[in-house]
Amino acid sequence: MKSIYFPPNITCLQPQQSKILSFIKLRLVIIISIGVIQLFTTRVYSQTENLTLSFENTTIRDVLLEIEEQTDFFILYNSKVVDVDKTVNFNVENSSIYATLDKLFTGTEIIYVVVDQQIVLKNKSLQEKRIITGILLDEQNEPVIGATVVIKGTTTGTITGIDGKFSIEIPDDATVLVFSFVGMGTQEVTIVDQTEINLIMEESALDLEEVIVIGYGVQRKIDVTGSVSVVSGESINNSPVIGVDQAIQGRISGVRTTQTTGQPGESVNVRIRGVGTIGDNDPLYIIDGVPTKDGMNVVSPAEIESISILKDAASAAIYGARSANGVVLITTKKGKQGAPRITYNGYVGLQTHGKLIDMADTKGYVATYNEAVENDNAMVTSAILKRKPIPFDPDTLANVDHLKEIFRPAIIQSHQLSISGGSENSTYNLSFDYLNQDGIVKATDYERFKIRTSITTQVSEKLKTGINLNLINSKRNLITSSGHFY
């Protein structure tokens, strides 16, 4: 009989334990084999199954349904992301599922992902977005609340919360984020592969040191204690407006401008912080230090350097009771030292009325009127009180579209030409302004021609003289009952 040697580290299994272990091993082998066979079967199916499709002028939805019919795949998509109602002409022959989908969505942003026997359609552009978070602090390490974070060149952005934190989703092609806040300098950060951006926002000394016009002269904005709002001439020149009233419309808080009619050349009513007095509620206009009650038609928008509006009662200490409804300080452009400079600013536009009520023609009006007469007469027994219908006779009843006869597309044009310059001791500014506005109602128009001259001379170190001269010639053709037509 042979003897069996067992090393010290090996323990001999009893016969019963050996049978159990063998059974477990056998089951594991069977399970693994089945999994491999299933995986192999799925892969072989997905790679070898071919499709033959032929569609003309049909929707992508129908194509996807046919793919599901010919295969065991289920196609999942969001109709708000994938335009399945798009009409296509589509033909494939003996094509794999992958080649078929590639051809179907060629030239689009749609991609697909295969998960087992499910195909998920996605928008590529939506997948290429990432989120950048961060926090904005000031120089005292306090959170900056309400700061604006915008993707440069777009209107996509967000604002920081009460803790100074922000979170913004950006597309893959975004390159720069712009951070801004009132009274602080704007910062731009180039995006590489960051997921977090933390910044220290610095105060903008330029805004605080800005010089604005007030009643007694000029002051730095940081030193002003009253309520003063400013509109720069640069922002006014970028808008096609014909008067000072339109230049401040919608630009300043607490200032309401309303236009009662649409007559050509008609000014608007300006109210600063509502109605302040019982009688006249118009503000006082100060043009280069000269008070006037009609500041709207004296100065052209192209001639304005800046507009300052004094809103509170402090202005009454300077200008008296006339300023009870506020003060509009207008500073016009002056000549600057240097060679002569010629500037032209103009525009031409077309004015039209809004949506009008559809009017009935003669035949339709007569038919409707006679129907109303017939209905009314059914309730009246007296022949005297019965209404008379209108006999329809095309030869005697005119067919006129009265609105078409009244309204018209109206041209408006404005041209400004200025010449300015000066030497070390003298400066000049000469401007010409022409405005022609046709009304949308025929036979109405407004024409204005204006010349303005401003000359300043430094006579001595303590003496400066100047002259401002305005010549205005205007002509208006209006309809007296304009309130019924505009």
C-alpha cells in the first residue's frame, strides 16, 4: 500500500467536504459560462443585425419607430431636446444600427448612447456644459451681495447670494467670465479648466471721484449729500431721440415722463417724484446756468454734455419756489483746445401706427346694420317707431377705408453738424441742427432748424468771458382735434 505525504501547511479534506467544494466550483463555472455566452450573444447581435429602410418626406419619429420594429432596441429621447417632428428623406440598405443612427443625425447636435438594448438620444451641446462656482469678497473680506457674473459676449449670467457665493453653468466654448458690481471695478477672468473661482472685488475710485454738476457748481459724487441723478451725453447720443425729455425717459429713478399725444414735435410731461404742487408741476430747467421753463426745445440731444436732476427739497434753497418740482440741470458741450474738429450725427427713420381695428367694407356694414334693424323691429309694434334698413346699392354707397385715408407711414430725419476747437485762451463750438418729422396722420408735420454758438475766452487768470447764442426756427402743422386721432 502506497502512503500519501501531506506537507505541514496543507490540510487534508475529508471526503464529504471535498464533494461539497467540487459542487460549488461546478456551479460557479456554469454561471460564468452562461454570462459569457449571453454577453457574446448580445454583442454579436448588435454588431451583425442589419437594417433596410426607405422613407420619403417622413418624420424622424416614424424612422425611429421603424428601427424599433426591425430590432429589439428601445429608443429613448426627450421631444424638447430631439426634434422628432423634423421631415427627412432617409434610405439605408443592410446597415448596422450604429451606421443607421449616424446617418440619420448627420449635421445635428444629437448623439446616442447604447445601454444594453436601450438607445438614449441626447443633445451634444447640452452635454458639453459645466458648472463653475465661487465666492466674491470685498477688501474687508465681507461677501459681495448681488454682484453680477456674466459670460462675456452673452446675456447669460447670475448674481451672488447673501453669502457672496455664485454658481453658473457655462458652455464648453465660453472663454471669459465678467464680474461687476456698483461702485467696484469690473474684473474679467479667463476660463481654462477651473471649476471654482474666488475673487476680491476692489472699489472703483473712478466712480467715486466722478465730478457731477449741482446747483452751486460741481462736486465729486462721493461728496454729494442730496439726491442727484446724472445722464451722460455719450449715452444720449447713442439713442435716436429728438428732445431732452426723450433723452431722460426711462433712465432715472423717480422721474416719470408721459406723452399725452403723438403729434409731431410734441414734448412730454416730466414729473420728478410725483406731483409736488397744486398748479404747474413742471420742473425748472437750468441750461448752462440760465433758468428757463421750456428746456425741452431749446437744446438738441447732440449738444448735451450731461444732464443732472436734483430731486429733493435741497434744490429750493438755491433756486427758490420755482424748483419745488425739481430741477433739471443741462450742461451743453463746449469747445476744447486743439485743431478744429468736425462732427456729424444723424439718422433717418420710419414711423408707423400700431395694430388697428379691422374695419368693415360697405357691403358688410350694410348687412350687419340691416340685421340689427330687423332684430330691433321684431320687438316694435308701431310702424312709426320702426327703424329703416339701408338699401344696398353699390352705385350710390361709397366703399372707403377711412383709416387708410387718414394714416400714412411717416418719415423722421435728424441731422447735426458741429465744429469745435480752440487755442490756449479761447475755445469755440458751433453747431447746426435740422429736424423734420412727418406725422402718421396726413397733413401733420414738424420742422425745426437750430444754430447754436458757444465761445469762451480766458481774459486773465481771474476773468473768463463767454457767450452762448441759440437761434431756433420751427414750424408745425397740426390737427386741432389731435386727441381723437393720436
